[in-house]
Amino acid sequence: YREIKARHREIGAQPDDHIVVYCQSGQRSHDAAETLADLGYRHVYNVRGSMNAWVHAGYPIQPAGR
């Protein structure tokens, strides 16, 4: 989230694409979502509660790389 302003083009999204961001608790993804919106991305969504809420709700997770 600290580098999103400098590196946002690396995600390969266009201003009208839908972008979903999340982190562990929601604060970093909130900051990243605000930055992306400030950069002109029109459809940026921050998952409310992020991964903590996802796990608490009992939804499955899969470790990266699998």
C-alpha cells in the first residue's frame, strides 16, 4: 500500500476496471483503495473487514501458490 502510487500501473488495470483490495484487517487496503481512487480508478472496492472478517465468517482460504 505504501508503493501503490508509484507502482499502480503494474497491476495492469484500466480506469474503468473493477479492482478489489484487501489486507489482514482493512486499514492498509483502505489506504490503497483511496490512493487508487485518487489516481482515477473509478471502481475500487475495499473488502470490509478484510481477511479477518473473511475468516471469522467461516469462508475458506487457500495459501498462496497452491
